[in-house]
Amino acid sequence: MKQLKKDVQAVTKGLKALIKKSERVTKVVAKLEKGQATKKRKPKAKAKARKKAPAKRAVAKKKVGAKKRVAAKKKAGARKKAPAKRAVAKKKVGARKKAPAKRAVAKKKVGAKKKVAAKKKVAAKKKVTARKKVAKKKAAGLTATDKVLRIIKRSKKGVDAPTLIKKTGLEDKQIRNILFRASKQRKIKRAGRGIYVAA
């Protein structure tokens, strides 16, 4: 039942919408009919004016016809002179059609040369950057850990933390961190309490 009610309501809505549309259409048709009726009445007045002025129109038409004939003759004369120019233009177009293959080959060669040049530039830049990196590493010198490890390797009996502080000029905490890290990496050993030797 509920479904039937819904269906009936939907149908009634659709019918209402159709009725409204048909009313609009009838109004539009009525307006168009009124407009056509007024247009039919006006031409009678114009027809009287047309009957009075046929002679003037005939004269004007003759003048326009004469002008058109003169213009047509001039165009015909110009067309007769033009064929030679057209033939020359066609030859040029034919030459242009033959040339694209050569241009395409030339463009491919230029493109290949550009690619090779670009690759060379990239390779050169990479070499320069690699050299700069190596130079920077050399210029930077030894790191703090390298300094400490060198001192430890030179000494035969071993070195303690206070002597490393004196020789390197680093702080106590920094030296102790370096020693801890190096012993974990097994670069140095403990020879005794607070004395370190190369591994």
C-alpha cells in the first residue's frame, strides 16, 4: 500500500509539472500569434510607399549592375596576369616540400651534438666537484678523533686522558667521548686504569 501511495504521489507531481509547462507553452504561442498579426498589418502601409518609389529603385539597380560589371572585368584582367605568379609560387612550394627531409636530418645531427656537449659538461662538473671535495678534506686536516688516535699510536707505553688534553688542546669531556667511541670500535685498548694503547 505504501509503495502504491508513493507511486501515486510521484505521478501526481509529474502531472502538475506537465500542466505548468503546457500553460507556459500556450502563453508563448499566444504571444507569438499576436506578434505575427501585428507584422501582417504593417506591410500594407509599406506596400503603398513601395509603389511610389519603383522608378528610383530601378535607376539605383542599373547603377549597381554597371558597377558590378566593371568590377568583374577588372578581376578577370587581374586573373589573366596572375597565372605566371601562381606557377612560380607552386615551384617554390614544391622545393619546400622536398627540403623538409634535409632539415629533419640536420636537426637530428644538431640535437645529437647538443646531447654530447651536455654530457661532457656534466662529466666535467662531476670531476671538478670530486676534486674540490678531496681538496676540502685535505685542507680541513685531521679531525679530533684522528689527532687523539695518532698520539696514542705514537706512544709505546700508552697515554692517559690528562696528557691527551695537554697535547690536543681539547676539553676533558670531548677527549673522554673520543676514547669511549674508539674503544668500542676496537681502535684502541686499555693497558691499565686510564691508560690507552693502540689496538
